[in-house]
Amino acid sequence: MIICKDTPTTLTDSSIPALGMPTGSHLHIVGTNHKTGSIQMREALAKLWGGNIKGAMQAMRSRFGGRQSEICILSTCNRYEIYAVGDPGLGRDIKTALLAEVPVVTQDEAQALYAYQDEDALDHLFRVASGLDSMVIGETEILGQVKNAYEVACSLSYTKGILNTVMQKSLYVGKKTRTQTELSRGKISVASVALDLATKIYADFNTVTIAVVGAGAMGLETARNLLHSKPKSKIFLSRTLERAEALATEFGGTAKTLEDLPEVITASDILVTQLATETPVITQALLKPLLHGRQRALFILDIAMPRNVAEDVATLSGVYLYNLNDLKDICDANMRNRSGEVDKAVALIRQELSKFLPNYFRRLLTISR
Amino acid sequence: METMTLSLSCVLSCAAFLASCLYLFKRTPQAIGVWKTLLAASVGIHLIGFILRTADFWALSPVDRFFLPVNTFFGALSFLALVTNLFCLKLAHKHNISVLGVFVLPISLAAQAAALAFFAATIQPLDEKMHSALNIIHPLILMSTYGTLANAFAVAGAFLIQDWQIKSRRPGEFCWQIPSLEVLDRLNSRLMLIAVPLLALGILLGSLWARGAWGRLWGWDAKEIASLVTLLIYTSNITMRWAFGWRGRWSALMNLLGFASILLTFFVADLASKVHDYL
């Protein structure tokens, strides 16, 4: 839990005050994301004021002075959002200021910036924290990024009563949607699925030997999580020893050439293959004698196209063969499951929003007095 | 009285099974604690019932006061279910296998239900020939062994499902809930290593008792043959693992065969046996 100065007290009165809204305490969100803005625009926004979030927040403070009482900026590769508290026209003015700073050419680009206020802003923030607004639905990284943005703003004392309440609530909602729905369940990258499958075959990952056959980028990308999961040893095979040695130096392991393939198969538990060959390199004829007396399972990830491993190898006992399509199919199935959870997550956010709004408006009034 | 406690225990085991299924199918984490608690309650009530039955058994025939009431199908099945559930609780806790209940509890439930449905709970005094020091532990060792091997059978079943899931390249939701193949295979091996020497000891004690009671060590009776086949299956499994590095699917399949042989020994051979007209 992030603890900031002026952490709000919980208000129990759930009735929305009938009084008018205070004039200087509205929550505004102005920004763009992967759905509305181009990558060039997001880049341009991220580079504003020296590309530094602290600098950007200071610049916004000096620009809007007393009109803006609190500020926080969330900048990720897929979004750039400014959370500010101030008078009702502040959101519009921030939007104008941003458009003046970035090179906007077309009308579409000008439309890329959105501005939300109060209830709409809260709804948007809760969706962002829950991963519903992310490129990959339910991804968990965004929650850490929201938390980080809030911590930075907190450390500069740029957040007070409203943003402290709102940001902490968004972190709570972000966690709740993930635990009470299956929005973040199931891996959706081939590297993560490969690691998950390996953990369902082997008991202790630090007793496993991984061999990467071929030096292609896709093979290394697929094996990325496996290689970073502290296996017992890593072996890199390539057509040339120089290339294998380069990988062995980069990831820490031993280098071999293709002539050593049978010996490497015997020594390894997980085999990631990505060789550019017309015909399969690993066949039943090669594998059968090597499996004789073998005590551990052999998990083969064939990332190559055309495939390096003959299809009938999958029928051998103790051999688990997956190709890139299989891994992608699992990712797609997980993605479909996540999409199926969106409605549940949205309902949960609405429920949280309806509970939170009375407190929010009450808080605005408390501050304005 | 034991019918009532066994029925209650059976209901609790059934609820524990449903809760464990809830964890497997719906991935409800709270269900783990629920099924373990329900099973612990089931074991507790079952144990109380068994102690009361033992007290009645001893009261009925004071000469039987060193023996347990496992001389009828009802008593034997009840004891078998008790041991199986106890092992299940221990394994689920020690090895943190939250899905174990889904695989083990149907076996103990079947034993409890069969005892209640098909056999009378009446207490019978021991046959005259059974009054031997060897016979005090012979049935207890064998029943405990069967309970352990019932758990091994369930673990082997879980292994085969997991193996099939990963082999299929389309692993379903089960795959992510069931432990890794290596964990299941090792547990299977460990359970066999505990149970098989005890199985051999149990058969040996029975054989020594038979020499005193019937005047011969081994008579190739249906039950004796079936128990020897069971021992051979499990011993072969361990030997193949140790000597030839057998792992995984074949070992698990052989385990299933071994448990089928236990059932044959327990039920069919008993009916076919000419001399084992009591358990």
C-alpha cells in the first residue's frame, strides 16, 4: 500500500451530496493510447519536456499554476495519460496545451487525444488499472505501471486528497478484477506458455538442461523465459561454433555444433529447435536409440518452419512435442477465455464505481470547504 | 452404531470429493481448505465409529481383545476406506497436491458405499483358527498396504491424465491444476516403495500363520495365487524402474494393473477361495 501525505479517511456516508460541485476539484484524464493515437503521437508525447515524467509534471504545474491542484502522469509504451485535479475547464486546456506541443497534422490525430472528467474519468482509470484498456486484455504489467506513476507523483507531493483516493482505489479495483475474474488467467505469449508447459513436465526447474538448436531470433524468443528460469545448464548449438559461442556467452552456457546433436539430445531435457532445413533433422530413427534407458521426459519445442522434428516423434513415450502453431493455439485459447471474462470485469468495475462515487463526491466537497 | 458413523463419514467424504472437484473444475482456491477439512472430519467420525465397533467386538468375545474387527467384508472395507482417506490427507498436505482428493476419494467412497450397501454391519467373533499372534498384524498390514496402493493408483491415474493432456498438444484447464508429471511419477514410486515391502511381509505372515492353522505354508488357493500375482506386478514395476530406468506412462499403467489385481484378491478370490471363507 502506498502511503502519501493527506491520505484520505474513509467516508461512510453513501449519499451523494445534493449540493453543487466544488469548482476547483474535478478529476480530469487527458491522454491517448494504442487504440486512439498513433505510435508517433505517443512517442512525441512521451518525449515532451525532456522525456522525463517528473519534468513533465513540473512543467504542467508551472503552466497551469493554481488551476491545477494535483497531477500524475502515466507513460507506457501503449499510453500517455495525465491525471489532474482542477477546475471544470482544465481538461480541455490540458488537451489544447498537449496538441500545441506535439506535431499534429491531420484532424484524426487531433481526435486521438481524449479527455474524461469525474465519473467518466474514474471509469476509464479503473478500466486501465484492470487491464481492460490494454492491448493484451488483462495484462498485469499495467497495474505496476499505474502504481509506479502514482508513487512518482506522491514522492513529489503532487497528489493530495482526490488523487490519493482515486489512485489507491484504482489499484484496489485493478487487483480485485484480476482475483475475482479470470481476466488475467492463462499465458498469452508463446515464451510464457512454453515455460508453463515445462513446469507441468518437470518437478524442479533447476535440474533441467535446455538446449537451443539454431540461432534464430524466434527460437531464442520462445526459449527466453525458459533460459531465464535458472535451469541447471544451457547448451547452444549452431552450424558454426562462433555463433553458438556468441549465444553461450550472452546467455551463459556451453556451445556446440550440429555434429554434437545426438549427444546434446541425450544430455538435455528441453530442446528448442529452429534450424533452416528442408527436411526434419530429428526423426524417430535418430531419437529411438537415444531414448533407450532415458529416465526423464524430453520436451521438444519445434519453432522452425519447415519443421525440424518429424511428426511421428510425438508418438514416442516420454516425448512431448510442440510446434509454434501449438503454442500459438494455446495462447489464442487463453486469449478467448480472457475476452469471455470482460463482461464480468466490467460489471465488477461498475459495482465498485457505484460504491465509490458517493465517497468521491463527498471528498470533493470536503476539500472545497 | 458403525452404520450411522460410516454413513455420516461417507456423506462428508462425498462433500469433500465435490469440493475437490470444485477446485479442479472451477479453480476455486477456497475449495482446497474446504475439501481437506471435510475429509479430516470424515476421517475423525469414521475413526470414532471404528473404535466403537472395536469395543463392541472385544465385548462380544473377550478372547478377541488383541484383534481388530476386520474379519467381515463390512469391517474390512470400512478399515480400507479409513486408511485410504488417512493417506490421502497426509499426501495432500505433505506434497501440497490440491487435486489429490478428486482421484483418491472415489476409491474410498466406493469402499464405504459397498460396505453400507452390500454387507451387514453385524459383528462376528473371530474364527477359532484366527487366534494367532501372527494374525494380529497380518490383516492390518495388508489393509494398510491396500490403502497406500489405492493412493498410488489414484496418483497413477492423475499421471496418465496429465500425460495425455500434454501429449495431445491441446492441454485443457485440468493440465494447469494437476501437478507436474515428474512430481506424480516420483510420488507413485515412493508409495510403491513403502507399500510393496509391507505387502510381501503381510503375505509372509499369512503364510506362516497358515502353516500353524492348516499345516502348510502355501496351498495355491485362489486368494493366495491372486495375492502373489499382485506382489509380482508391483515388484516387477519397482524392478523395472530401478534396473531399466522405467518411468512415466508404463510404470503408471502397471500400477493400474496392480490395483486391479488387488481388487481381484480382495473380492473375487475371496469368493472363489475354498479355505478363505473369512477375511
